[in-house]
Amino acid sequence: MAELSGLAAVVTGGGSGIGLAAARLLAERGANVAVLDLKPGEEFTGLSADVTDDASVRLAIDKAAQALGGIDILVNNAGIGAIGAVDDNTDAQWHHVFDVNVVGIVRVTRAALPYLRASRHAAVVNTCSIAATAGLPQRALYSATKGAVLSLTLAMAADHVREGIRVNCVNPGTADTPWVGRLLDQADDPAAERAALERRQPMGRLVSADEVAAGIAYLASPLAASVTGTALAIDGGMAGLRIRPRP
């Protein structure tokens, strides 16, 4: 499939995990891809950027647009996690995670808007989470940021629909990524914790990065030309299904 042929895509947090899987799939489907990351790698047009630094973001976005000949697709995937109940994280941690996960999307999108407005096919896809719509234990700070991402996605979709810019998000369940692997490594019993996460999702397994990437590629493509202001759940049924426990 080459439905993205001739389109220019920028993926933040594209150095690994979901971002890298998305960058690869967008490229397979014909897009010219640039990756923004603290460590962007060499597989695509790689630009070092820190989403908490506005000057860094603006410079990287301008360089990406110059290298690609514009920007048609923006995937806001950069993000970090946090563990704990509401009283487990300091003010500094709350401010930092919001700065990366929420304000980071603002900075990148704001810098890319002039290029998106000039595109004939402009699409923004934000990486949200099941944590935006389901109460998960020990994820107060992370969930709060992803709830903000969901609301931000809807507001952006409303603000820019008449400019021809579609804005959607994907809501993955727990995904089998390096980031989740690092969280599991911090558990007292990583194997037991992984098994618990797998049981939590009705399909009985973690979501793969490639499966999330497929959702991102769909929302970014002309195939989704009438889709905006939508959150696409890619969660093994976690958001909507209430099945009996396994015997």
C-alpha cells in the first residue's frame, strides 16, 4: 500500500518503541519521514530535539520541513511515564511529566502549524492511552497527563477542522515496548507483573508497537479523510469489554 506516497511525516519520540514502529510503517506506505527524538537514530531523517525546549522544537521542525519539503503528517508520540498514587510524586515530577506529555504536544504542534496549514492533506495524530479513560492503579500522574492529551486532541480538532487539519489520537492499552519493559524491571517480580498486565487486557496479551503503529498510519492517511476528533482504542478490548475472569 502506498496511500501516503508523496506526503511528509514527522514523528516525535521516533527513536524507539511505538514511535519507531510508526515511522517505519509510514515510510513503508510511501511517506517521507523525519524523526524527532533526544536520540533519533539514523534510520530516517533524524533530528535531535527536546520537547520541553521551545527553541529546540522550533529549530527541529523547521529543519524537518526543509528536508522533507513541508509537513503533512505530525505524530505527537514523545512521552514519559510515572508510577504512583496521587501522593507519591513530587511537585517537580508532576510539572515535568506534564511538560513532556502535554505541553510537549503543544510546542511541537504550534511549531508545525504553518506547514500543516499549507498542506493539502494535514493530519495530526497524538499518542494517548487507555489511562485517559480507565482508572489504573499506581498511575495517577501518568493518567492525568493522558486525560489532558485526550481533551487537547478534541480541542485541537475543533480549532483546526476548518483549516483542513484533522486531529485524532490513539489510545493504546499496555504495549510491549522498551518503556514498559523498564517499568517491569522495577517490579519486585517482573514476570508476575507482566502476567498481571496481560490478564488485565481481555485478549490476554500486551498490545504490540506495530499494532499501535497501524492505527496511527490509518488516522494519518487519506483513508481517514472524514475522521477527526476521534480516539481510536487499540487496547485488546480493555476499554469496552467486561468479560468473565479466566478460570
